[in-house]
Amino acid sequence: MALEQRPVGKLDRALIFLGPPGSGKGTQAKVVAAKYSVPHLSTGDMLRDHIAKSTPLGLKAKPLMERGELVPDSLVLKMVAERIERPDCSHGFVFDGFPRTVTQAQYLGELLRRQGFEQPFVIHMVIGTALLIRRITGRRTCKVSGEIYNVYDRPPKVEGICDNDGGELIQRPDDREEVIGPRLNAYHKQTAPLVSYYRRLGLLHEIDASKSVEEVEQGIEQAVASMRGAR
Ligand code: AP5
């Protein structure tokens, strides 16, 4: 039976995608969220939306994101807390790019407890730096739907145009080569400590993110099934 036809049951918790920039968090988080019919919550997308609308948060976040630095915890936490209180999150949700610091993870744990959720599942996307650079510099995103392509590994049928809706494919400002170093540094300094944080809690499942999109998807499906079976 094709993967997408299998009945998957309920998620009823937070699923967290943890991994460096370009590891495939967004690509896979969208698939799992659709499979479980729960929201895909990308803090990067939420912040880019604030920037596009020039909100006070967007104005603060813009220069930081353009330099490849993290947005301060206090701003991100408020944005996330407001989002997961909405009714569409009552059966769980998939985080992509959150939490990104130990402070964010601790706060999330508290929020989830307060809202009656069990402990989250955490998928750690493991991949080497050389592949990340190829993936980040090759990424193009549909301006309309956010669909993710890659000029090297996942090209659209027509260059610069989304296969699904004909939208223009654009390169993110922080995907320029000079910003990749600072983004990777921020990951190693501020986000990588979450690997041992969640491992100690017994919530971490490692996935080889260097494989093909389909193989990674299969690995994640098995990981989520085994974590759900073990709870
Ligand atoms: P965010 O938008 O979260 O970016 P990121 O973490 O840097 O991750 P990316 O979106 O670059 O990569 P991805 O892992 O999602 O990979 P993708 O699936 O696109 O954050 C941006 C900024 O916002 C941060 O720098 C920070 O400033 C701020 N921010 C966000 N959240 C924050 C937080 N919680 N706290 C503070 N600040 C925050 O794939 C990449 C490419 O590879 C694509 O082209 C794709 O087609 C291709 N690809 C994917 N999988 C495969 C595969 N298996 N094989 C071949 N190609 C593949």
C-alpha cells in the first residue's frame, strides 16, 4: 500500500523537527502534518510572514534573520504560545524550527503540560555540512504556496515556476552564501545542545537526513509509529 494511503491515527501531541538549516525539516514536517491532519508550525515561516506585513515583530526580526542570527527567545515564545492556543492545534501539531534554544524547549515543555499534552516526539535530522550547503544554496520556494524545490535535487518542471500553482519560485534572502556560515554557527552554539537535552529525556529519534526525500519520509514514518507504539 502506498505510504500516503495508510491510516495513521491521531498524533495528539507535538512533533518537533530538530536539525541544522537545510537538513529537510520543512520538506518533511509538511508531509507529516498533512498525514496526521494537524498544523505545520514553522517559526521561520511565521517570522517571514511578520516581515512581509511589516509588523513590530517583523521589523525587529528582519535584520537578525538577514544576518543569520536567532530572534530573541521572548519574541518567539510569545508568537508560539499564541499560535498553539488556537483550536486547530487541539489534536497536536508539527514544529519546524522550534524550539531552537534550551530556554525555548523548557518553556515549550511547560506550555504543553499546561495544555494537557503528553511529552513531545523529537525527530533529529542528522546530516553533514557539505550537503547542507548544496541544499541551502539550491533551495527555491514558491511565493504563493511555500512549496520547496531544489535546483540540484528537486527541480520544478519549468525553471522558476511552481509545478502546483504556477507561482514564482524565489530564493530566501538568508540563503545567500555569506549568511550560511552565521546560520550554521547559531545552530551549533544555540540549538545543537537540544540534542542532548531531548536525548536525556528519552524523546529523541535520529534520522539519516542525507538520504533521498522518499527514504527520509519512510524513516520518519517508522520512527513516529514506533514512538506512538512505545508511549
Ligand atoms: P527557518 O526558516 O526555520 O530556517 P532553518 O532552520 O535555517 O531551516 P531551513 O528552512 O533553511 O531548512 P530546512 O531544514 O527546513 O530544509 P528544507 O526542507 O527547506 O529559520 C530562518 C530564521 O528564522 C533563523 O535563522 C532565525 O533567524 C529565525 N528563527 C526561526 N525560528 C526561530 C526560533 N525558534 N528561535 C529564534 N529564531 C528563529 O530543505 C532545504 C533544501 O533541501 C530544499 O531545497 C529541499 O528541496 C532540499 N531537500 C530537502 N530534503 C532533501 C533530501 N532528502 N534530498 C535532497 N534534497 C532535499
